[in-house]
Amino acid sequence: MSSPTSADTVRLIVLRHAKSAWPEGVPDLERPLAERGLRDAPRMGAWLRQAALRPELVICSPAQRTRETWELTSRTLGAEPIVAFEPRLYGAEVEELLEVLREVPDGIATVLVVAHFPGVQGLVLELVGETPTTRADALARLREKFPTAGAAVVDLPGDWGALRRGTGTLTAFIVPRDLPEDLCGN
């Protein structure tokens, strides 16, 4: 996939945190990843690497499960982006996510957001338009469900400060079950 298609385009990669555990007595913010999440996150990083999707900036919710997802994804990604842990992403709705993205500095072409459902699904659905280049099959799957460790890739015209609803092109939607079990060499 490489970089966005032109200098007038930015790319957003939206990653839902991997499957989390529900330990008794642990506050939601501190919930760790479950065994499946520990397996899936590195596979998503390997897929991002294979697809040449290397973010320059990662904006991650401060929740334990999103931090762990990013940590494991980053190990197989093959890139060293700037990472920001943004409290507004925890439990964020679409408007809050858009607000954070509109603050991304000019000159950053690719951003990865690691956050939570339902905000991640809503964000992608708000940004993606029914353009001729949007992958209709991927959009239909995304509308149905945005599973844990799923990733959506959206190309958007303009810059981050000018994000507008319905103008993006969904170029990929991948979930762990789409990937080979041994993607990371496990």
C-alpha cells in the first residue's frame, strides 16, 4: 500500500485494541489483554509492515489494553513513529476522535489511532464516503462488525485540520482471522 497516493492526501489507520481480559476487581482502564489479544496484536503489526503501512504518528488511548496492543503491534511493525498517549481517546465518541485528529500537525502523512469500540467503528463510517475507489466489500464487513484487533485504512483528501465527513476512501479492512496464523513466524 505504501504512502498516501498524493501530497494532497493523508492516511488514517484505525486499530481497535486486541481482545482484553476481564479480571475481577480490575478497573476498566487497567484491563490487560487476554491470551488471544497477546497473539493477535503482533500479527496486526506484521500485516501493517507487509502492507507498507508505517505510521509517522501513533495516537493511543491510555487504557492498559490499548497500550499493550500498541506495544505488541510495534514489535513487528518495523517502524519507530512518534507515540502520543491521549486521554481523550479512552471511551471517545466520533466527535472527540475527530477533534484529536484535526490537531495532528501538518506534514504528517500517516497516523495510526489505537482506541476502543464503538468509537473506532463510528469514526471510520463517518469519514468514509461511497466513492468509486472505496472497497465496497470491506465497507460492508466493517458496517457489520469491527472486531478486536481489526484495522481499517482510510485515505482522506486534504490535511488533518480539514477532515470532513464522507470524503475518505476505505482502502482496507483487516481482522486477525484474515491473516495466516504464522504471520509473525510463531
